[in-house]
Amino acid sequence: MIAELKASGTYDLKSVVFSHGWSDLAPFRVLSSNGEIETTLHGKGLPVSVCLEPIPNGCRVRSTKKLSKQNILDVRWMFRLDCDLSDFYRLAKNNHRKWIVERKMGRLLRSQTVFEDLIKLILTTNCNWQFTRLMVENLMKLVGNNGLFPTPEALAKKTEAFYRTKIRSGYRSPHLRSIGKMIVSGKLNPESWRNSPLPTAELRKEILKVPGAGPYVADNLLKFLGRNEFLGLDSWARAKLKQEWRLKKAPSDKEISRTYEIFGAYKGLMLWCDLTKDWLESDEFDSWIRTDEVL
């Protein structure tokens, strides 16, 4: 099946695919430097493999079988086809950042579920990218099914020892099991955060209650949910700003916060675009391109 999906406003699939590291993690598979990408979706019955390629202001989707309405909604969610960034682009243009508008930056790639984004963010804490990639690959191979990211039910069934020895997830191990069990029992519902009526600060408090979700995880998950009021700082961001600002030592979080305060509800997204300004101009993503068989 082939379908063409149009976006709300100006759009560039490449900018979404290379917006951050998710496209380098399974089940995503980057196929070319223009942003062509493949992934596998949960659905009723068998999984659905989809391949997206860029078209003007949208994407062309090829799939292994007819896409359901929910499949289409999932693709639109994951690749931010309905994201309205007009206010953000005006803010960027008025603050000497026309390159953000020109490159159509700001739409951060998402997983099919908020649950998956939550787990992957926890797996990015206190480790290098190669180790994050290893843990995700181990989860996909040993807990997932048919090329799909594991379900909460699958996570809940594994022991902490399994996560430590097989997934190699270290201190994160009890958190993976606990999150799975909390979702299965109904105590936690990450998907409800998509349309939560809570103010962002209150929603952040709810995310911080999740085992393993500190400020870095909460702030970045909020960005995936379209809430950009928090910065989501880590050691990489501080080091990058030290380089960009030509400082002798990394700036403090207070200094960074003061600098981006003028961007209000978009300060977290503006920071991220500043940090990744050079990404689309480099060959950094060459290692992300997979050469195995595709649709």
C-alpha cells in the first residue's frame, strides 16, 4: 500500500528524522541521508512495516499491508505531521535564528507510544550513546516480538536480574520492571499525558513520580508531548554550550536558564535547536543509515 500524508504548515521529513537520536534506535531504521526511514508498528494482528520517504510538505508511506486508521494516526503522531510551529518560527525569526525556519526544525521525532519514549529516555541517562543503543537492541531482541518494541506486559514479566544480566541496564533494571507493572495494574498511563489538561509544571510533577524519571527525563518527555517550557539539560548540553559560547568552563544551569528565559513557552525547543544547529550540515548521520533489506 502507498499513501501520501500532508503536514500542517511547512514540513521536511529529513529535519524530523534527524531531529535527535531516536531514528538511530530500533525499531527505526534510517535508509538514506534524505530522511527515508523504516519502522514497525504495533497494531491489531500482525505488525505493520512502513517506509517513509519525503515529498513536499509531507511524506509518502509504503507499507506491507493496508494501513488502518489507527496506523495513519500513529504515523502522523510519530512524525509530527500535525504539529503547528508557526508561533515558534516567528519567535526564531525575530531572534536572529532564521536558519531554524529555513531548515524547518523543531519537530522532534516520537515513538509510537509515550511509554516507549519514556523507557528510551530512561535508557539515555548516565551513559554514552553506544550503550543506550545496546540496551535498546537487547530489549528488542530479548523482550520484544516481531521487530516491535516490548509492551508494558512483556516488561512486567521479566525479573530485575534479567534486566541486569541480559539487557545490561544496571541501576535502571528495577525501573523497567516497575514501570511495566504499574501500567499493567492501571496505576500509570503514559498515553494519557498526550492530552492531559494539567498545566505543564503539574504534568512534570506527575512524570517525576515515575521510577527512574528524573528532571532530564521529564523535561525531554515534555518536549515530545509538545510542551517546551523546560530545558532538559544534561552534561552533553552543558559541554556543547561551553563550546558555542566560548567559555573556559561549562555554564551553570542558572546561566543557561537566564539566557533562554526570553523564549517563554518555547525555551526548551529553542535550546535544542541551538544545540543541534550543525547537525543537518554534517555527515554525523552516515553511521545511522542501514543497508539491510527494506520494503
